Amino acid sequence: MILTLLVIIPLLGGLLSFYLGKISPMLPRWAALSALSVDFILLLILWIKPDAIISTQGGQWIAEVNLEWIPQLGINFHLAMDGLNFLLTLLTVFLGITAVASSWTEIRERIGFFHLNLLAVLSGIIGTFLSLDLFIFYFFWELMLIPMYFLIAIWGHEDRFYASIKFFIFTQASGLIMLVAILGLYFIHGKNTGAYTFDYTQLLGTTLSPAAEMWLMLGFLIAFAVKLPVIPIHTWLPDAHTEAPTAGSVILAGLLLKTGAYGMIRFIIPLFPHASSVIAPVIFTLAAAGILYGALVAFGQTDLKRLIAYTSVSHMGFVLLGVFMFNDIALKGAVLQMLCHGVSTGALFIIAGALQERMHTREMARMGGLWATTPRIGAVMLFFALASLGLPGLGNFIAEFLVLLGSFGANKTVASIASVGLILAMSYSLWMMQRVFHGPNEFNWSLADFKTREMAVMAAMVAIILWLGVYPQPVLDRLGNMQTGPQSLSASVKETR
Amino acid sequence: MKSLLWLIPALPLAGFAVLLFSGSRLSNRLAGLIGTASVGLSAIISLLIAIDFISEPPVGNAYTQVLWRWLFIGGFSPEVALRLDALSLTMIMVITVVAFLIHLYSTEFMAEDEGYRRFFSYMNLFVGSMSVLVLADNMLLLYLGWEGVGLCSYLLIGFWYSDSYNGYAARKAFIVTRIGDTALIIGIFLLFTSLGTLQIQELIARASLMWPVNSALAIAASALLLGGALGKSAQLPLQTWLPDAMAGPTPVSALIHAATMVTAGVYLIARTHALFDLAPSIKMLVAVIGAATLLISAFSALAQSDIKRILAYSTISQIGYMFLALGVGAWSSAIFHFMTHAFFKALLFLGAGAVILSLDHEHNIFKMGGLKKELPFTFYVFFAGAASLSALPLVTAGYYSKDLILHDAFTSPSGSPLLWAVGILGAFLTALYTFRLLFIVFFGEPKTEVTSKPGLKIKLPLFVLAVFSITAGFVETTSSLGDIHILSGFLVSSLPPLTKPAEPNASQIEIAGAFAPLAGILIAYLIYYRNPGISESLAGLRFGNTLKSFWFSGWGFDNFYDRFFVRPLFWIVMANRNDFLDKPFLGIASTLKGVNRLLALSQSGKVRWYAFAITMGAVLALCAVILP
């Protein structure tokens, strides 16, 4: 039951915000914040006291809900939570709160409708993370898309129409391919066993011919690869991230990209173990290439948000690398990277948004020497720039280190090439700091520094990154009961070789 | 007592946190006090621990303090653990004591600066990170300290951020060292995947058991570790960042870019010396790189005119001596030179800082002169440092440590007369450039007015360091000069002594080692004191001028890297700033638009066209039906 609430509450909060928006501009903000806080409390309760420990053939679940919905077609409302999607849901709610807080003064038009869209996206993301029925998984996958489109198209910046349509077409087209693959799997399983079902736990272990497995896997892979993103199908990302309002950028970078990685871990590898081990060399080559390519393109940007957007391409490459190396260390590193990247890049987008709100530009050539006028923003930006370049002691380092360490055992060349990304990450991060905060203050900017509300958000994000850097064990422990048990996974991969 | 070990890094880190979060509520006076006291307490604790360690050596001559388990996945479980043994104890004592003196000095030196609190918070963070680096029990924690000091170096070089050049110098330092660091971290991956642990002692034990001498893995691992050491310690070919690092405040140059951080590479190799013993070819490479670096940068130092850049090249050169010592297996000699160098080079930088401050931030030595009269105290302490750097025989610490390295370079089984000869030439050049500096700055005609004189908080650290620069060498002397082996005897539990055959020419080597510096000082005296015209007429020659500008530019390394690495990279980045991978998608979009425009033409609104189209369609349909 608690899982249903987790999904429904943001949506209800959003509808409430929409109506309250007609009364006063402040009420929707508070309504949104309260709805997300309730979700947050529910998650904390689950952290302390799991709802139930259910062991299935797939793994250990700490909460589950499984209701019949359309029995004729084998569609169930089946949600379940293990360590992996627990952490991702927690990340979703947390970043949702920061997104609401960072829009507090930025959004001044159609405030109620804005929060409806924001919370609807969050509901969609939580649903995507929790679904164990492929039909409702697809339903939530699409649910994320439309409100996100509105967020960009209505409250975005100059080029918002182009960016929002590009985003929509990329994700919609790839989503349809996934739908075909879902149906394919549904019918093959049905034909094999006579039981037509979309239920994930039953579809696991479906016997497939190698060719069918490869085609179905590719269908899923394309949808997830667009979201992650994997080069060369990442080009929707810089436009969407740059043109979206701050909250939109935070959710895109912090959460939407993670749904792609989550899909790979939850669906692609367990459902298609053989095909994914066949395709793995291609994928981790693309991952290493993406790490370097994203960093190089980021280095050349002059638009602050666009720069941060390209760093996501680079950092998500580590996630992809970790997922397709099929070992415990790299996989856990990848999950940690999802969390750390979500928080640190979210924070960078909030800072970039705050600067844009104050300066009405994202062009770094128009900035410089801001440290003297906004030392707090500068210090926080420095912190997250350091997180982004992988400074030890911060969570992102642990994540990238684990990914590379795990990968090195499997493939020394790819891991070594990917390590070069560490040098490039340093180059663009420091160059960004230089152009925004250091050097002479040529344009004589005199800006308002972060106030208590903004510093509170930042302090929470800093604390998470520090915590994951010096003592990530509690988070890694939660992953101990990851549904896709990495041991069994690597065992099954080994069998095929 | 030993259980207080964790406080050594924790106190400066706490100081950093307090200074960071207090904001402007803290007065400068209090901020300076917190910054200095936290490091001072660390120094006192390390002295107490040293006394305890020496009077009651722990089992196995090492004490490990596990603070917490960092993380645990499968077989990978690094701990946050500190390890105290003779090597780390020597390092930590030198680091905390020198750091304390430099902090004390900074309270006066930085007094006028508006970033006073920020300065002390970064400096405290540095001392904390450096302590973690040398006390780390495993490679991952060592890497944390390693990157932490790199960060502080970046922050402090770029401390005066409003000047874009400082930012450039800071980035250059961080990025160039990161190239080495990346080699190091790949080395760490290699060590873990092939040996299954990152705990340093265990690592070395397993490597010695599992890897035969000259095995590919041993060579690869030690080469990668060497890569890290080269970046951090500014050795060839990654030395180019250090001269530019002088953009930071002078106490920073003294602490980070002379006494402590730049010797981290020396520490790393000494710490993992057993791995290098398994790879004699890499060990030889260490010696050759050290020898080449010490010579190249000594020549560069000779051509500089900025007082801090002279000292920077000198630092690169002296670390070259340490690498030479490491390369011939004289581990404890390298640590000995690290120690004396930390004292005399910190002294020289702080002395240079006192001069710079007195002359209202003048850096050019040719605009100084005759300062002996105006700043007598500064002159005498600077003279002590210069004598020690030049290895003035018998009376200076620098003599004993450098002489030992030269001796080892000749007599060690892996040494050679050539390495020794390079070292001797370097010693000659060192004396030459050092006394060139001394004569030009302190003698001759005064050229710039002295605007202020150093106060007590500057004088006291200078005095203490001057005493150390003279006396710290007596802990280790050769057989002909008393045969004292306090330091190497103490270090023997961490660093095995050099097994060298009896050397018949020992006394001749020593005499040559003593005369090279004297010759350098004499020539400096003749050229720069007696006949200042000579150097100008030498530089006036076409050949002399070319050579001088070649040396001045640091042998053209910057130019080379700029042309072959930096600019091509920038070119690629700039050419692809619009992300060529987006082109196919834009192509699809414009194709669709084109088709759309074409089809839109048919919607012309003209009835006869529509009638024509309907007729033609009907005809075609009929044909399709009638024709089989």
C-alpha cells in the first residue's frame, strides 16, 4: 500500500497545487513541498522499518503491492521495492524538493500549472522506478514525458520550442520501439507457456532464440540509451537541459537520465542476459567514448548550462560502463554514480539557474570575477565542480573509482582509456570556475548572494555528497539485496561464455 | 600517546572547517590564531608521539590506527587507517613543524590581505591532507591525501583570483599533476586487481612473494606509480607547472611548493620501494630522470630574474637529487635530503618573501641590491639558507645530505660514475645560481627603497629554520666525518640500508663533492660581486643570449607542450563545440522540412490543378483495375 501512496501523493499534490494556484501564488509552492515531504517521510519509514521482506526468485523485496488490473490481458498493478529502486525513489523525492525550492522565485507565471506538471513528472518517475509489470512500466515511462514537455515548452528559455519538440520526438520514438519489444516479449512468453502476462517476475527466464533475444534486447536498449544518454543519440540532451527552467534541468539531469540506467539494470540484463553479454563490448566501448567525447564537447561550451549538460553525457558514461562490466564492484559503483551525479549535477543546475535569474544570461563570456560579490555561490559551485572532477572524499570519486576499479579487472584497456576522462573532467570544471568566478569582474556585477533558503538546499546537497564520499557503506549495504543479484548475474553471463 | 595519532590530521581539518563556516564573524586576529594553533598543536602531538615511539618502539616498529571502514564490497574493503612507522614519523614531524613555522610567518605576511581567513582555511586544509597522505595505511587513503594537497595547491596558487594569470597558473598546476595522478590511479587499479589488496604493507608483502624480479606486472605497476610521483614532484617531463606555481603567495610557495607537497613523489617511491626493487629498469629510470631534471633545472635557475622562479627551479633540481638517490636505492638518503631541503628551502622562500614584502612586492632581483645594510637579519638567515642549499662543506645541513647522495650515486651497485658526475656538476651549478642570487640581491648598489621591515612573527620562524638549516645535517655523517647514522639507523625499520661494497676512492669522492660547491661560490663571487660586467658581456654574445633565453624558458618545454598538446586539443574542442553528432538529426529534420515544402506546393488553392489531379488519379485507378 505504501508504494501506491508514494506514486499517488505527488500527483494529488500536483492537482491540489493547480487549484490553489487560482487563489494565491504562494499556496501551490507550499502544497507541492508538503506533498513531497510526505513522500520523503514515507521513504524514511521504509528505510528504518521495511514493510515486508519478500524473497522471490528474483531477490529480496522490502515492499510490494500486486493488484489485478486487466486480468484478461495479464496486466497487474504490480509495484515492488528493493534496495536499488528504494535509493532511486529517495533521490527522486529529494531532488523534487530541491526543484520546488529552486523555483520559488524563478517561476512567476501559471504557478499552479507549473507545479502540477512538476509533480506529475515526479509521479511518473517514481512509478517507473517501482513498476514490476511491463505494461504499467510503459505507462509511467510515457507519463514522465508529457508534463516534462510542458515544463520545457512553457517555462523554458529562448529556444524552448525547438528543445522541447526535439526532446519529445527522441523519447517518444524510442519509447515506441520499446513498446514493440515489450509486446514481442509478451507474445513469445505467452506462446511458450500459454500464460499471457506482463509481469516482470514471470517474464524472467523466458526462453528465447538468440536472434529474438537480441532484437527484443535492442528494442529496450534504444529507449534506455536515449534516456541515459549514450552517444551518438545524446543530442536531445544539451538542448533540453539548457532550455528547461531550473527545476526542469534538475529533474532531467538528476532523474530522467537515471531511468535509462535503471531500465538497463532492472530489465535488459536480467531479461536478456545472453544478448546483453554479446552486446557488452559495443556498449562499454561507447561508454568510454562517451566519457571522453562528452568531456571534450563540454570543454568547448560558452553557455554555462550547456556546459553542465555535456558533463552529464560524460558522467553517465561511467554508469553505462559500470552496468555492462558485469561485476559487483563496477555495478555498485554505477548505482552510486547515479545517486552522486543526480545530486551534484542537480546542484550545478540550481546554481546556474540562480545565476541566470540574477544576471539574465548564461553566457560565460559575460561573467567573471563573481567570487568577490557572491562568495557563497562561488564556494558551493567550487564544491560541486570538485565533486564533478572526482575529488577523493566526495561521493562522485568513490562512484567513479569503483566503476573503474571493477572495469579494470574485466577490461584493462577500456578502463584505462576511461580514466583519461578524469583529466578532461578537471580541465572543464576548472575552466568553468575560472570563467564564472575568477579573473577580473569586468562587467562590474554586483549580485545578491545565496540566502538562507538557497543555502539550506545547498547544505543538504553538500552533506549528501560528503557523506557518500567518506562513508558510503550504508548505501552500499542497501544495494546488498539488489534485485539483479550481481553474483547470479555474472554467473549466468559466465555460463554463456 | 600513540592513540592521539588521528589528531594530527584532524586538528588542521577542524581548523579548516571552523574557518570556513565562521564566515566574517571571525576577526582576522582570531582566524590567524585558530589557523596557526591547530597546526601548532599537531606539531606538538607529533613530537610527543615521536618521543613515545622512540622510547617505547611498538611491536614491529609500526603502529596502525583504524578509524573506520571506508567501504566494503566483495573483497574490496579499504579502511580509513593511519600507520605510524619510522618513515611516516619522520615525514610528519618535518611537515607539522615546518608548517607551523610557516603559519606563524603568514600571520604577519598576509596581515594586509582581505582574503586572510580564506588563506588560513586553505592552509589548514593542506596540512590536514598532507598528514593524511603520509600517514595513510592504504593506497586509496593515500590517494585522497594526494588529491587533497593538489586541490590546496590549486586553491592557493590561484589565491589572488582576480588576476587571470594566477588562475591560469593554478589550473596548469592542477591539470599537469592530474596527468601523473591518473597514471597513479591506474597503478592502483592494477595493484588491486592483481594483488587483491590496497593495504600498503600487505601489498608489498604479496608483490614480493608473487612477482619475480623484472616481471611485467612489477614493471608496469612501478612505472605507473612513478608517473604519479613525476607529476607531484615536478620531475621531467611533468615539471613545467612548478615555476608558474610561484603565482601564489610566498608562504604557499614555501610550504607547498618547496618543503612538503612537491616531495610527496619522493615519499611515494620510498614508501613502495619494495615494488621498485622488483623492477630494476624502472629504478634506473628514476635515477636517470632525477639526474636529468637536476641538471636541466639548475641551468634554468641560472637564467631567471624573478627571485621566486630561481627558487622554484632550484626546488625542481633538489628534488632531482632525491630522485637520484631513490633510483640508486639509497632510500634513506633521499629522505635525509627531503628533511634538510624542507628546512633550507622553506627558509629561502620565507626569506625571499621578507625581501619581497620589504620592497613593496618587487620580484625582480635586478631591481634589488645592497639589501645587506637595510635588512641585516634577513641577510644573515638568507645566507644560512643559501649556504645550506649550496652545500657549503662541513658547516651546513645541505652539505651532509647532498654529499651522501653523491656518495651513494657513485658507490651503490646500481649507481655509476656518470650519475655521480652529473650530481657534482649540479652541485657546482647550485652554488653558482644560489650565490648569484645572494650577491645580486644583498650586495651592490641599492636600487629600490625599503618600505617596511619584517616584524617578530616573520623573524622568529626565519631564525628557527636557519638554525635547522645549519644543524639538521649532523644526524647523518660519513665515516670520515664522525660516522654518525642517527637518521638512517632510525629509518632502517622502514627503509633498508644500501648495501655497498667498500669503496677505495671514498675520500677522493668526498673531496670532489666538497670542492664543487666551493668552486661555484667562487665563480659567483668573481662574476656577480667583483666584476658584474662579465655576466652582461657573456649574455651579450649571440650564443650566450640564445642559451640564456633557452634556459630562461625552462628548455622550451612549455612551448613544446603548447604546440603539440594544448593547441591541437583546443583546436579539436573549438572545431566541435557544436557537436557534429547532432548533424545527422538536424539533417533528418531539414529533409522532412524539404519534403513538407514540396508537398505544400501541391496545396496551391487553384481549382484546375485539383481537377487535373482528380482526373489523373481516376485514370490511374481505372488503369489499375482494367489492366491485369
